[in-house]
Amino acid sequence: MANQSGRPKGILKDSITPSGDSKQTAREIAIHHATLLQHRKDLESQILDSVILLSEYPLVREAPYSSANPAPSDVSDFKANVRLFQPSDYDDLIEERNVNDLCGYTLCARPRRQTGGGGEWKLTSSGEIVKRKELEKWCSQICARRALFVKVQLNETAAWERAGIPDIQIDLLDEDKSTETEADRTARKLGELKLDDQRQAARDSAALAMERGVNGITSSMDKVKITLKEKDVTAPSEMASQVGNANTEDHLLIDGHKAKIPEEEMKDSE
Amino acid sequence: MIDDLPNDAKSKEVVRLWRAWRTVHEMVADREYELAEDEVNISLDRFRDEYCHPDGTVNRAKLQFSARPSDSMLRKNTPPATPSNPDPVPDCGPIWVEFLTDKQFGVGQIRQFAKYTISNNYKTGIMVTHVPLSPAARKSLASVENLAKIECFLEDDLLVNITHHELVPRHVLLSREEKIALLKRYRLKETQLPRILQKDPVARYLGLKRGQVVKIIRISETAGRYASYRLCV
């Protein structure tokens, strides 16, 4: 047709050609999202490592320590590792421990209960009917209580949303501090110190980042540029001053408007 | 024929394992590894002779085999030569299949299997278990993915070969050149193809990797045959 280049002309609008600038920002956005995903993956693998590590606890199984009175070093390790868990990760940990033939409670060294053969359901001594699988997760009822006490303190929020928050603390059921020996106390203090150190490090790095003007990994792109602009409010003041000046003719105003009647007509009518 | 089998639990177990054993062989053969015809179509009697103890129980330790990829499979899995990489190596290798006997599967057993597979230079490992893996074990499979592809099948899922069902159409894996030609022919980007999940039963059967394309050939009442394509995601 008339088109000189010989190519048929499309009826569609020209697509917007990406300029160098938008390409640059697109790249930045892509990199930002990639780092976020990588961060998540790192956290997930870290949690998996914790699960595998904790599935073989307790490390100290000698006589004075038991699930009721676990070794302080194990307690501090357990607390440090379980902090990032979601309840589902904790369930995975219990299952993994059961595969290793241990009680589901991480600080218990006893093997899990084997109720022998039989059907899917089991009658407990208290007269309840429970699933055999549930019963065989633990070595005893008290360990189940201890394990679930930890589980309810875990947070449903995804790990990457609270990885930086230092204030998550996990308590154990009936932690009794009156009977511990001097050595135990120092070990426990050491564990607490370790947690404190982590918190302090997190706080320091946050402060340093703020000082440098670097934002955290999550907040760097989510910002919207805001410019505050004062709104000029002037309109009603003019009216007020007019009214002030002409207050002798107030009675002639109808809705703030003064009707103008030519003076000659007024005289004629008189 | 079924009537003259001794009707007890032992022989049931043998028959189950024989069927799973056959399905695994068919699966490996369908992926175009080199397997002899009589290895795939083993009869129950021969299976009993070769893999059973004298007392009639299956010797599970013997239920394992390996296979090498055939020439056509190697060609299919070789990336096209480029100027920077004039002599590409195929990204598939020998396969190792093992029936595992453990009653429970944790990270430990998986690591052991993965270690065996990798240290013997197998590129793919298939483990057939009769209990599901623990969640942590399943997650830990991803960590060895770039060394060897570990696939896990339940014995129960292998009792029948799903691709022989009349409602399952034929799935054919496309080679890289065929995929490029397809995208060119229809002027598509990869993402514009319909998708198939990696955990789809047929995708698992064929051991699809992310980015591979399968051609699905269906019987059509109007057209005789109808081909559609799916990208594995």
C-alpha cells in the first residue's frame, strides 16, 4: 500500500518502548525480589538444619539430668534453635524425633512409648480414647505437656517476617530454679548472655544501618515518596472583612449580596 | 490362575512387590534407559525364583538395579551446541533404583541413600518405600538436587502403571531442539505454554525437570488425534 517501508501497518497502538531508565528500575526491582527470595530460602534451610540438629537432642544424658531437669547447655541450645520455628516446623521436629525413636519432647532422652500392636485407637488408663499415633509420640503424658507448652508459644508468622525481632523468648514448663547447683546456674546465665548478645547485636546492626541511611532488607523498596504541602486557606477571610466594613448597611444584605437599586427610581417613586 | 496361588499374607506380599518391581522397570524403560525386554516383563514365577528366600519371603536386599541412558535419551537431553560451548555434555546419567526396607524414613536414611547415589556417580536415584517420608526428610531432598536427583515413590503408588490407564493420554518428552522449534512455530514465549506441575503423577513417572516440555497426544472424536503441549513447572 502507501506504506513505503513495505511492511503492513498495524492497527494497534505503538507499544511503549522501554527507555533505559525504566529498564534500570526493572532490573533493580528484579534484584530486590531475588534477594528477598534468597533470604527466605536461607531461613528455611536454617530452620531445616535446626530441626535435624534438635532431632538428636539432648546431648547430655547423664544421671542428674532428665526431661524434668534438663542440662542447662541443652536448654539454651534448644531455646536458641526453636525461636524461628512455626508450629508446623515444630510438628516436623516431633515427627523427626519419633523416627529416631526418641520422645517427641526435645529435652527428653527416653525412647518413645510403644503400645504394641492393635488397632488405630487406644484406651488410656484415664478412660479416654485417643489415636495410637498421638499416644506413641511421647514417652509419657508429662512430656507431651512439656512439648505442647513450647508449641503454643511459637508464632504462626512466617520466619522471614520476624527473623530480625530479638524479643521472641521461649519458656519451658515448670522451670524450677531453686534446686540448681552453682555450675548449672552459671551455665544458664551463659545461655541467657548468649541470647542477650544476639539481641544486642541485632539492635546494634539496626542502629548502624539507620546511621548509614541503609534500610533493612524488607523496607528498602516499600517506601513511597511523600512531600508535605500546606493547603492555602484564604477564601472566607475576604468576605468577613467586607462584611466588617459595611456593617452600617447590614440590613440591606440578602445572603451577603446587596441589591443595587438606582437612586433616581427611588426618588420617582416617592 | 489366581486360585492355585497359596492364599496367605506371604504370597500377597510377593505379588505386591512383583507388581511394583514391574512398574518401576516400565517407568525406567519409558524414560528411555537401556533395559532388556525380559527384565521389564518378568513373570511372577521368575520373580519368585530370583528374589525370594526358600521360605517364600522376598529378599528385599536384592531388589535393586541400575540402568544406563540409551543413545536416544542422551541425544534428547543434550543442550544444543553454542559457540561458547561447542561440545555440550548431556545432563542425564545412569540411574539407581532401590527398594528400601526401613519402617520409618527420617533425614538419616535419606542422607545415606543420597550419599550412596552420589558417591557411585549416579545422576538419578529412585527409592521405593512402603511408608511416607517425614516432612523434614522431604525438605532435605532439595538440598542435594544439584548433585543428584532423588525421587521417592511409595510402593502402594506403583502397584499399577498409571500410564496404562485408558484415561491417561500418551505423554512424550520433547528434546531441546523440538522445544525450540515448537516455540518458534507458534511464536510463543516459554511462559505462554500451558503448564504441568512437577508433582503431577505422570510428570513424576517421567521424572520431568522444570522447563521441559511434554507433548500430550489425545484421541479426538473429530480430529482423530489432538496434540497439546505442557511446560513443566
